[in-house]
Amino acid sequence: MDLVTATPSFGSIINSLEDGKPQINRKLEVFHPSVWGDHFLAYSHDQNKLDAWSKRVEELKEEVNRMLSRAKGSQQEIELIDVLQRLGVAYHFEKEIDEALHQIFEYQTDDVDDDLFVVALRFRLLRQHGFNVSSDVFYKFHDEEGKFNEALIKDVRGLLSLHEAAHLSTEGEDLLDEALIFTQKHLKSGISNLDSKLATQIEHDLEMPLWKSVQRLEHRHYISVYEEEKGRNDVVLELAKLDFNLLQSLHQRELKDLTRWDVESAHQLPKYMKVCYLALLSTVKEIEEELAADGKSYRVPYLIEAMKWLTGAYFNEAVWYNKGYVPLFNEHLTLSLISCGYPSITILTFVGMDEIATKEAFDWASTRPKIVMDASIVNRLRDDIVGSKFEQERGHVVSSLECYVKEHGCSEQEACDKLQELIKIAWKGLSQACLDPPVSLALLMPIVNLARVMEVLYKNDDGYTFAEGKTKERIITLFVEPIAL
């Protein structure tokens, strides 16, 4: 079925409600109350302090630029780039880092370098930035039997570096798959023999590798780790702390603006839909006005069409639920990869970008390309693996997990294993897309970031629905508590 042409309009969906009441009642009472309330409305800021921090950041950026210049062409250069990225301040030095990585790519010395840490770090940095470097560089670390040399077990720093690099594998890269198994096995088995700080860091990296993590969370985590390192660079550390606090202040102001949108009457809708619907209309109108002022009003029709995809998919899922229909697994994905929201959110993300999001980029995104659908697979299947039971308890359309179980007559665990495998394949697709980008890498990274969000939120449980635990802690870390200076 062509979901775009079959998608009903907002009006038709509204008209499907009888006397302002939805045809399908969902059991919403099992949701816990908001853990925030009006918390974010209370934010206020000391502008003099923010101005002083901003001035100091500019001074520190000049010092770091000089460091990058002095380190050019050395091992120190790639280590400094890695630290800047992990601390979350690399965006200040995009031009310098891009030039450095182009030089590193053109004059690679992996063929003569036997340091696993350096080879793996260089490989990861280049791949993260879209350089299609070959994983063959790791064959040199094989023994005579064609397996990774057991002598590498003692090189914990090298194993960690290889472990992070292996997560950027693409389809068919058996060598990196082997590297991942090798590093996970020996890092896990060796934890008990390490000091507590290093053991904690290894556990963290095994749980959430860099390539699949929410970058801002990793920045905050690494600032605390880097602060304890003996060889830390205090200039870079101070820059990271100040920059984190300045960005947090900006995010706090945005959250204050976003908390309770204007609500007007919408008598044709039931009460529970009024806020959502009017907020949507108000937001789209505001976006349209701002875009028109910048000569970008051509983006609005793409946004409207993307919202039609989403609401249409919701509508069709409601029909499934109302009829008690259990589709085949692939039929379910055809619809649920749209209803998960990521194809629509991709368009919305582009709407807020500068000139890099051209009309051609919107046309490309509107085809729902493979990278978008791979991110959607991570979204949909991560959610269904941990959230299927709860959703069925409150009355929800059948999940992909249940469809797979019914279609294949297998156990729930076997279905989960299959879905996990599909998630791994989707991540390989995401990595591949970044090495052969159909559009600018800057347009692809927000799509990768959407997949990262789901990896974090749904890694072991439903951190979106049940936000009191880890999710609340993460929000506090990012948006509530500044870093002590």
C-alpha cells in the first residue's frame, strides 16, 4: 500500500471522531505522573556570569587552536582530536579538524604502525567523519592461524580502542565482527584484574559504545572521567566545562519556552486532543512565519506532508487495533516504521537547518531513504523488545514482536533474538550510509543521532515510558545540574 497517497488528511481524521469522542478508548491510567511538572519554568540566569564564561571560552579556543597547530602530523594530533570530540567541544574547531583528518587520510601510516591503540583510533576517527578507510588495517594484528593475536590481551588501551572502532562495521566486514567478539570477551574477563576506575570505564564502554551513544551524555560522562586522568590537558578541560554550562543555559531557556504551549478552543476535538492539535498548528504557523522571513517557505509543504505520513500511520494502526488484526511481520514494519515517527522527524530536523538543507535534500528525505528507514528499524524494534508487554496491557496495536511470534510459531525469546539481529544489520546500514553519503554528512548525522537516542532510552528497559529512573538522572545531568568549575 502506498502510505503517502493512502494517508488521510487531518480533517478526515478529525471527522472520524463522533460527538468529540474517540472511537477507541485506550487505558492511559497506568502512566506515572510527570516527574517534572513546572520545574523548567523556574529557570533564571545570571547574564554577567554567562558573559564572563563566554569571554573565557573565546580565550581558551585560541589556545586550543595553537595546540592543534603545534601537533599537526603527530600522534598527539589524533589524540587531541579524539579528546576534543569526547569532551563535546570539537564543533568549535570543525575546519581545523576536517583539514587534519584529510591529511591523515591521504598519508595514512597504518601499514607500518604496530600500535593497536593508534591504528584503531585513526580508523575510528576517519570513519566517523565519512572517510571510507579499509578495515584490512587490522589484519596485521592476526596471528599465524588468522585470528587476533592473544598477546593483545595485555594491551587494555588498545583493546578498548579496537572495541570502539569495531562498532563502525558495515555489512560483510567479518574482520570487524571478529574484532568485536574478541575485544568484548577479553575486556569482560579482564575487568576483575584492573583498578576500579579503569574497570568502571570499561563497563561503561561495553554497555554503550561511542558510535551508538547519545553524544551529549557521553560528553558529560567523559568530562568527569578526563578530570581524573593524570595526563589531562587543563586548558581543554576548562573549555569543556565552561562550554557545557553555557550550552546547558541555552537549553534551559529553550525548555522554559517549550513548557505549556498556548491553548485555544477546538470544539470539534475531544479534550485530550486539544492541546496536542492546537500546539501542532501553532508551531507549524510559527515555523512558517520564520522560514518565510528567511526565504525558506518552500520547506513548509514538506513538513505538512511528513505530518500526514505520521497521522495517517496512526490512523491505520487504530484500524488494525479496532479490528483485532494481526499483520505479518513485514506488513507490520511497512506501517510501524512510519508510525515510529523518525521519517517525519527527519523532515522536521531539516526544516530548522541553515542553507545546507536544500530543496534537493528535502526531496531526498521525502523518499524515505534507506538510512532513515534503518534508524526507524532501531527505533521500532528497540521499543518493541522492551515495551511490548506494557503496551498490550494498556490496549495498543499489536507489536512487531508479537507479529513475528505468531507468524513463525516461535518463542518470545527467539523473536527478540531475531529483532536484535535486525537492529545490528540496521546499524551496519547506518555506518555504510555515512561512508557513501548521498547528501552532506551534516544532514546524515541527525538521522544517526535519532537511532542513538533509542539505543540509550531502550537499551535494557523502556526509559521513555518509565522516566523516573535512568532517564530522569540523564535529564538532570544534561539540563539541571551545571558542572562545578
